[in-house]
Amino acid sequence: MLFEPKMQLVWVNGPIGRLTDFLERCCLDQGTVHPARALDNMNPAAGYAAPETSGKWSALVARLEADVGEDSLPLTHPCEEFSPRQRQLLEELEHQLAESDADLKLLNDQLILCRTGSEQFRQFSGLEVPVDQLEQCRFVQVRFGCMPQRGLEMLQRDYSKDCLLFLPCGQNEQGCWGVCLTPMVEAARMDGVLAELRFEPVHLPGAAGTPAQIVENLDRNIRLLEAEKAAALDHRAALWLQAKPWAAPLYALACQRARVEELRRCAAVRGERFFYCVWLRQPDLAAFEAACRGLGQLDLLPDRVLARRAWEQETARSEGK
């Protein structure tokens, strides 16, 4: 039977100015070093507190990932530093992407309006009278909508002598789509009748021509807008293709610094000293101690040896907090 190596808790403390160096050189290997929250093992009343963390690198990672969208930046080695030139390039790229996103949003909004209008007018394609002329009637109330089959039967049976004319234009599983016409003087009473018939009115956007002509025009606009949207997406992809050579190393640097920010939250500070604790497998302990000694000014205190099961229980309890 094979047994997992035992885990050992190691405490490290040193000058607060060496905390970032310690995290970058000794704690970034997530497969070997498992940080634990130091404050969980300390008494805040004794003056221990969490270190300050700006979160700027995490914010930069989020911005880059939001900008790249469904695309992805290739894995590469991080650059040495976030230079002024890279900062300028990033600002220019974000400005161009913001303009591209604004154009795409406008195109999407227009597409939604055209597609919605096309679906609505398509229900009334059997009407041969121009919609704009119907809506200009002064003495007749015009209502576009859908009436269920039961309501249509009630209309023909019980209200055939009323001043209510229903012009059917099309039919589907929802019912019969059409136009209700009634004199203005009878409009209030007929609205009650229509409610009884379960007539559901719809508000059509302003347009000129018959429903069939309007649908044809809207479908033509949809094809043009889809072509413009495809061109806008190609332009956005081209922006990222040009930016990848310098953006990928910057993204790798930002991810690395964001990981350091995350690790920094596990530390505790008191005065000018930091305190940190990590779980290590016993075979990895020597390499970790050597890395810490290479930095200098750090003190190490190995704590108790626990089996993996106990370590996993403590880790789960810390994560639950």
C-alpha cells in the first residue's frame, strides 16, 4: 500500500518590506506550496492585522479578460515590468475596443428592433391596407392584436350586430391575428367587449406600407445590419490580433502579480514584521527552506507534522470561514 507524504506547517516571518519578494520567489508554485490564512491562527487582540492590498493587478486581469471576450490570450512568459509604453498601448487599445463595443451595441439594438418589428408585422401579412393609413383614421379606433379561436366564435355568435369589425390577417397556435375596427363613439364599450373576447392588443412600431412591404423592408435592413455587425466583429478581432504580441506578456505579468496580491491577503502583520504560514509536503520542505534562506532576513519555524487527512480537514475548515 502506498501512503501520501505527510504535510508540514511552516511559519515564516520577516521585515514587511520583504513580503512581496518572499511571495514571488517562494510561494507562487501552487502545486507545492499551500498558503494558509495566518490570522486564523493568531489573536487580533495582540495587534496582528491583514496587510494592505491595492487589488490593481486583479483589476487589470479582469479588464484584459473582459476586453478579450470569447477570444483568449496565449500563454507566454511574463514581461519584466509594466512599462510606460505598454501603458500607453493598453490605453489606446481600450479606447479602440470601447468604440468598437459601442458600435456593436448600437448594431445589436437596431437588430433587435428590426427583428421584433419583422415578427410583429409578419402576423398581419394578410392585410392589404397600408398600416400608416389605418392609423390616420379620425373616427375609427384601430386595434391590432390576437384573438383566440374561442373569442372569435363568441364574436361571430354574440356580437355580430355590434359596431365591431374584426379583419383576420393570419392564424397560428396562439389564435387569429387581425385588426379590430370600431367607431370612436363606441370605443369605450367595445374595449370591454374585446376584453371579454380575450383579445390581446399589440403595439406596432411606426412604419409605412402594408405589413408585407414593411416585413420585406425590415428583412432587408436585418441583412445589412448583420453584414455591418460581422465587419465590426472582424475589426475587433483584428485589434486583438495586432495587440497579442505585447498584450500576452503583459497579461501573464498581471496574472502573476494578481496571484501575489491574493497570497498577500493570507499574511498577518504587526508593526514592521510580517507573519506567514504554508503547508508543504515533507519532501518539498528542503527546497522551500533553501529559497527562503536565499532571500535572507527571514525566520522559519517548522510546526507540527500532520497526516494528509488532518491537513485536508484544516484546509476545508479554513475555506469554510
